[in-house]
Amino acid sequence: MLPLLLAVYPSLFLYSNNAAITLLSSLIRLLWFNALLALVVYLISLLINKFNAWRGSISASVFLFYFNIYGMVFNFLYKRDFIRIEHYTLLPLFILLTFYSVWAIVKINNFNLHRIWNIASFIMIGLIIINLIKITPAEIEKRRDLSPVSMPPPSTSISRNPTYPDIYFIILDEFSGFEPMREYWHYQGVDDFKQFLENNHFFVAEQSHGESQETLHELATRLNFQEYPCCDQLRTYFSAIADNRVMRFLKTKGYTTITFDESESAFPTDLPIKSDYYYGNAPDTYNSYTIIDNFDKLVIDNTMLRIFSNLYDPLIEFPSLKAHIDMLSFTLDKMNNLEVASPKFVYVHVLLPHMPFIFDSNGFVIASYYNTNWDDYLDNYIYAIKYAEKMITNILSHADPQHPPIIILQSDHGARNQIYNGNEEHLLKNFPERFKTSILFALHVPGLDTSTLPQDINPINTFPLIFNYLFNSKIPMQ
């Protein structure tokens, strides 16, 4: 029993701390692997120890302990950078330490082995119960939230007013504001983009900042024009985005709501937005199912299997990257070919120029399918500008000139410069903290006097501003 407890505990511990954003099926799949691993190691240990069950159990448990902490030790030493750490130097030393510990344990007499087994088993059972207690309420909440959602058909009971304009709310994830692009990257192409926007009658607020660096927090805040605690309230954000005030209000005005949202690829437990039409993936794209997923990677990276990361990383990333590329293409094409009567509200959230940075400045996929180097952010940003210009040009060219659309073009946050897999070499050097919340904020609202709007407008006021202008809603501004 003890080897089994030691084998499954890391998966349970990591899942309990990530239950809000991880599917239970991922945990179950790993527990089967853990159980098989424990059985194989125990049988080998039993054979080596001449079928002495106590020594076999203790020896297997010691090996599994070292097996499960290798990745953590590697990360710790790598980040501290005391000496140059490589798997080919650390792993043999770790294996030597493992076998020495096993040898030392089996020299203990049977009475003390029994005591060690009892104490270790008691501790492991307690730790597992604690994690199961943490997991249970999270799963109950997810089961309630993730029960099948019946998407309502387009409303026929509310009369449509074709004089209302179509509204497009476009979020470019991790698209930096213009100030950081000029000051840090020295990229003057943002001036051309700003000119493009202004030539198409957009108001551009160059000094706008989000309240946080968290996507879900920012989207929940803007789609409900209310503050939410930041930033560890995932279930709250999921629910607030899925059933948001903006769409509920617009449906009362006869709007049909359409969603293009890549969030579910980043957050597998995300809830589908309750819109009349919902696209979370491009139809017929490569299914995101893989042999192993990101939670598997989180667990495996802590073990001795970390040395094979160059083999299993592509299994995780390639399918999701292809789905990402397909979704970008599908969204650009489909949003301008919607056979939906006006007025309509179209919500678009694309993970661009968000990591992984896989595009060059012209939108071609670069050699590495999994790129977390922030030096590649600029090329993806340049491509994101071209993508946004195509979206805007297509929307305006397909619009009824008698009823021009409202277009909201924003980012959730700026370039966060977050470390990935402990590799600090891939971070931007001396990147100011204030740049991380600097966002794109551009409004195309025909007829609205934007001359009095501040350059540092708070994005929480986006929809109050538009609804007050369009419907005289008298929503307080913050």
C-alpha cells in the first residue's frame, strides 16, 4: 500500500491546487499511470528483496520518493544557478543517492521497518485525505457549473430594432499598449497602426490600463462593468463571463449574440458563454485530445521523466497550436460571413499575440512550434496588428453604411513577461512593471463625441459609455 500512496500523492497534491482549471479526467488518467508505476516498482523491489514484503515495500517507496522529487530538485538548483545544472550530471548523482538510501533502509531490522512503514503510511494517508477534502468542493462546484449548457436559440419574443448598430467587442490577448512598444521595443510601427485606426474614425486612448494582469479578471470586469476581487477567483470569473450583463442587456434590446472564444484552450474548465451562437473551436480542426496534456506535464516535470521533456512537449503543444492557428483563420473568415440579422453583438477573444510566440511578423509559423522566448513577442505583435487591421477592414467593408457598426478593440492586459518553466533567460530584461497592464483601447462609435474622453479611460467604463450613448441607459461611470 505504501508505494501506491507515494506514487499517487504528487498527482493528487498538484490537482488539488489546480482543480479550478484542470479536468478530473486528467487526474484519473494519471492515477492509473501512478498505480501501474507503483505496481511495477514494487514487484521489482520484491524480487530484489527475495520476496520480503516489508523490505520490498520500503525499498519501492524510497525509490518512488526520489523519483517524484527529481524535477523539483532540478528546478530549484537551475533557478539558483549555483553551478551549471544538466540532466546528464544531476540524474546519475540522484540515482546513486536513491540506491544508497535503499541500501541503507534495507539494513534496518524488521521491527524498525514495521514502525517506519506504519508511520509513513499514516502520514501519507493523512496527506491524501487532506487533498481529497480540498478537491471535493471544487469538483462539486465544477459539476454544477459544467453541467450541460443548453444554448438558447435566437430570441423571437423580443422585437428587433434594425436601426440599432451591430456591436463588435474584440479582445487581442496580451496585446501591449502603444507606450511600451515605443519606449521599450522602440517599435514605431504602432504609429502607423494608430493612424490606421484614426483614419477609420476610431478614438484611441493611449494611456489606458487594466486593473490587473489576469485575463479572466479583466474580462469579467468589463463584460459586467463591475469590480471583482483580484485575482484568485476563477470560478467567479468563469460564471461572470459565461452569463454576463452585457449580453443579457443586449438581448433585451433584440440583439443576437455571437461568441468566438479561444479561452477554453487555455482554461479547459472554462464555461461556454451563454450566447446565441458559440464558437470555441474551429469546426473540423485537429481535436485537442492528446496522450498527455498540460496537467500531465506539470506532474511529469517534477519526476525523473523530466529528462524526456523534449519528447513529450510536442505531444502536448502541436495539436493545440494547430487548433490555435485554425481558430484564428476561422474567426477572421466566419465573423464576416454570419448569416444573422442585425442587430448583433459579436464577441471575439483571440490568443494573439499571446504566448506561445509561433508567428513571424507576416504570420508564418516559425521553426519552433513551442516558443516561450519573449524576444519573439515583437514579431507576434506585428502580426497581431495585421490581423486586427484585416478584421476591422472586413467589418467596415461588409457594414451597412446607413447603420455603421460599433467596434471595440481592446487587449485584456499588456505583455506580462512571465517566466515559463523556470527559464529566466527567456524574459525581457529590465521590463517595467507598469507596462504589464498597459492595454490597447480603441473605440469606433459613430456619432459619439469622444473629444472629452480621457486618454487614461478605465476599460470598466467601456459598455456603460456605449450603452449610455446608444440607449440612454444612465449607467454610472467609474
